[in-house]
Amino acid sequence: MVRVDGKGNTGALVQVRSLDKTYQRGSQEVHVLRGLNLDVERGEFVAFMGPSGSGKTTLLNLLGGLDLPSRGSITVDGDEITHLSGPKLAAWRARHVGFVFQMYNLLPVLTAFQNVELPLLLTRLGKADRRRHVEIALDLVGLSDRLDHYPRQLSGGQEQRVSIARAVVADPTFLLCDEPTGDLDRKSAGEVMALLERLSAEFGKTILMVTHDPRAAERAGTVLHLEKGELVEGQGGS
Amino acid sequence: MSIPLLYTIRSVRARWASNLIAVLGIAGVVAVFVAMMAMARGFQRTLVESGSPMNAIVTRGGATTEMESVVTLEQEKIIADAAGVARSADGRPLVSGEVVVVTAFHHKRTNSDALAQVRGVSEDALRVHDGVHIVRGRFLRPGLAELVAGKNASDMYTGFQLGDTPRFGGRTWTVVGIMDSGGSAFDSEVWADAVVLNQTYKRPADIFSSVTVRLTSPAAFSAFKSALSADPRLTVQADRERDYYAKQSGAVSTMIRVLGFLVAFIMGIGAVFGAFNTMYSAVSARSREIATLRALGFRPGSVVLAFLAESMVISLAGGLLGCLAALPFNGLTTDALNWQTFSQLAFAFRVTPGLLAWGLAFALFMGFWGGLLPSIRAARLPIATALREL
Ligand SMILES: Nc1ncnc2c1ncn2[C@@H]1O[C@H](COP(=O)(O)OP(=O)(O)OP(=O)(O)O)[C@@H](O)[C@H]1O
Ligand SMILES: [Mg+2]
């Protein structure tokens, strides 16, 4: 069950309560998120939609511990992250979050294999175990034959699949995807969405995804709209 | 674990063109630094190596150089009989009473007069100074106005080739030999017969500037020294020849070193700014990469380390290049005035492995300071903002 009224049960994986985010632009305050509530249970696939500038990326950044809210709280798997800072938050991200960005954000000087290995460098896994995990992840996204390719030698769709492999390789608590198909052609977008769908259905991954693409949103179990700083359930919602 | 070094090295390579300025800046400083230190070292080693561990030099008590010193013939005889003095096969003590005169010769490189040391020596000089070898011609004969020129003196001054007849001290001399002491200070000297030199400069015949003795072993020095100080007829001091020459190198080599540090320091500030600039633009250009690493969970400290490492890799490249540029200086001969003897000394630059290591350390030092602030900035980059950058 996904809820946006702040009345979810305490067992929900993600609990957001009265979240405010205000940016200071010069002397002007921009209230992007205003008293936003959200409850997401384990294994759900949620799509966030909304017009440009409505705060979707802002919300995802807050959920992923990349930024701190002005007010309110975010609890993930029992950990309240809004009070963590610096290195602690970094360690939390390494353990719990897998990011997928619109622009893939692979490191250009590292191969596909090395990019996917990065999150594992923050675990206790030894070299051999890391190799095994990376190979499994790249196999999952259908790129076992591109281990030694650099990002510039891959197509956009392939890059995004490598980045998905990187997001799942350390088995995080949830995936945060910000317009994962935003920069892809229709065919590649379809492949990426099929992949996310499979991660949700087959592997029970919890996925929170921002998208402008209704076709992509269709694949999610729940579609939420961000309007005036709050989430509302959309037509496709469950 | 930290951000892999591979990332650092590959990033340096990927941005090699913009790193080049920082590399060249650091290379320049290191080259100058190593060359100056090699000069100071060469100057010092030249003098230190003039002394043999087997020899002791006796001068008048309180004298700091041979030129201020007077030792009489009578004293020389007592010194020759002292404990610890080696003897030749026929039982003669191996001592060389020597007179030093400083006089001006025409210096080819500067086309002006420069001061040179002319050393009056005894017959046994070559046996006492066993590092000195006649490489052309022969040794001088006692009682004659003959000269043996050090190979550097012969090159430095006009009229000191084999067979030349230079004029100084009011008489004409003949160069009958060229000597080579393997790069020591003797190579910058001109040797004459001690008695003839005293006559020429109207000095008493029975007076020396110093007496150099060959010891039976380096360990015999203390016995020799105490024998001299115990003798009431003597008011002389004995030094190990090495120590004596090492002291002569102090002022000038220290001056070259201080100058070297000063120049390197000033240039170094420029190079540190070069490294700073390069690293700063690297951080700006790669802020989205940094934000990605941070998003993946790498800690701020890891980012600092990664970018410091990057700065150090750049400076190491600069350091290696600088060392390479300084290497050809090794063995290059030049000459400078040694204030302590008031005479020109030829010496070779010495680029040693130790100096190169210092050069590299200096490069890394510059890289560290140039990279520190940009690295901290990288770690402090607000992740959410940096991720929005294209
Ligand atoms: N660092 C910031 N300082 C000031 N204003 C900001 C900052 N970051 C975002 N904003 C503003 O907050 C609002 C929400 O931005 P956000 O990027 O979250 O929107 P979005 O829904 O993701 O838009 P898009 O669909 O275009 O990606 C925008 O008006 C944006 O200009
Ligand atoms: Mg956005």
C-alpha cells in the first residue's frame, strides 16, 4: 500500500512526514515541498510525475540522503535519516540506496566493470566476491560482453543499464531513479523499463522513480503526482 | 575502502593537457632546485675529497687556512719524527712541507684575472698526496722553476698547457707536467718547488705554510695529534686532512644551498599556484563525477584523499621530469671563487640519487599544498546541486 495522507502503518519501509523543502533564491524563498507525506511498503514500484519544477528531483534527493529537508522527517527501514550528517549519511547511502540518474553518471575513466564495482568497494567483500557480484549484475542487465568497455564506447541505453547494474550490485534497500529514460530513445527506454519492471516483479526490489513519460509510469504499480508541494494519487494509482 | 587509485591515475591521464602546465611548473622548480643542490654538493665534495683519510695537515695553532699559517723547517723535522707518521721503504718519513701563494692568472672563461693557488711542495708530495697523478709530462725537479699544473687549472687559465712558460712572481716558469687528482681541489692548483717558490716571493727559505703527513693508518691520527700537542717545542695544530678541507667548503656551499632554497622557494610558490589552478579546474570540471561518488556513499574524506592523490600524481610527474632535466648537469664542470682560500675552485655538479629523492619529495610537497584546498572544496561540494550540473 502506498499512502500520501501520512497515516500509513509504522511498518512501512519508507515513511515521510510533513516534509518541507525551501530554497533561498536571493531574498526570495521558494517553497518546493510543503508538508509532504508518503508511505511506501517494501517491494513497491512507485512512479512520481508532475510538471517541470514541481520538486520531483528535490524529493528524490531528500529520500536518498543527498540533501537535507527544511522540516519534517524521513524514516527508511526504521532509520531516521534527517538527523544523520556527513560521513554517517554517506555510509547510510552506501548501504541502503541505489541511484539511477537521467544522465547515467558513469565515471568516464572507468570501464563498465569498474563502474559497477564501485559500490562494492564500500562493502567488506573481497576481490573475488566483488568480481562475482559485478558479473552477476552485468549479466542481469544483459551486458556480460561489455565488461571492459568504457562509457563512451556504449550507447545511451547500454550506459543506463550499466548504471542500473551499479545501483543494484550492492543489494540496496531501495532504488531511486530520476527520469531513467529521460535521455533515451523509445526502444532503449523500453528496455530500461522492462529491466526495472523485472527488478520489481522478479526480485522484489522497492523502486521509487521520477518520470515524465506516461509509458514508463504505466509500468509502476502506483503513480503519484506532485502538485503544489504535495503528493496526490494519480489516475493510475492503486 | 577508498576511491580507487586507478580512478585518480586515469583522470590525470584523461586531463593531461590541462595538467601539463602544472607538471611543467613543478618540473622547472625541481630542475633548478636539484641543479643548485648538485652545485653545492659538487663544490663541497671537491674539497672534502681533496683530503685523504690517511693524511693529517699541520698548521700553526689558531690558523684557519694555510695562508695564515707558518710552520718552520725545524718544526717540520719534529713533526716528521712524531708517532703515527708513515715511512717510505727506505725509512724516510712521508711528509710534505708546503707553501701556498695566491696569485692572479688570466681566467679564460671570464677573460679577466682570477686568483689561483700556487702550492710549493716537497719531493715527496706525490707520495703523501697519493690521489694525485701526473697524467702528462713529468713531476717537477727540486731547485728548478718548473710547474705541474692541475688539469682544471690548465684548462681555466691562459698559459698553463704542457710546455707553456707562464710568468709570475717576477720570473718565468715552465709547465713540465699536468696532474689529475680525480676532481679534487688540487686539480685547480699549480704546483712548484717549495724552496723555489719561497725564493721567488722573497720569503725565508726555512718556512712552510703547512706540513701534510701520511699516517700509518687513519686510526693513527689521535696518537699523532697527541704527540704534537705534548711536545713543548711545537705550537701547532693537527687536523685530519678531510676535516680541514671540509671546513673550507662550508661558507660557499652553504651560500649556494641557501640561494638554491631561496630560488626554489620563490619559484615553488608559483608552481604551487599552478597546481592549485589545475586542481581547482579539475574539481569544477568534474563536480558531477564527484557528486556521483558521494551519492554512491564515498565519504568526504575519501574524496579529499582521491584529489590529493591526483595532485600528488601530477606533481610526481613534474618531479620526475624535473629530475630528468637536472640529470645532464651531473659531471658538468664549472668554477667559482672559494672565499675561504681566496682562489678559484673548479668543481663538477653532482646529481646524486639522494638529491633526486629530495627533488621528488619537494615536488610532492608542492603537489600537496597546491591540491589541498581544491580537494577540500571537492569534498564539500553540495551533492544535490552538483548532480544538476551538466
Ligand atoms: N539549489 C537550488 N536553489 C534554488 N532553487 C532550487 C535549487 N534546486 C532546485 N531549485 C528549484 O526548486 C524547484 C524544484 O526543482 P526540481 O529540480 O526538484 O524540479 P523537478 O520536478 O525535478 O523538475 P524537472 O522535471 O525539470 O526535473 C525548481 O523551481 C528549481 O528551480
Ligand atoms: Mg528533476
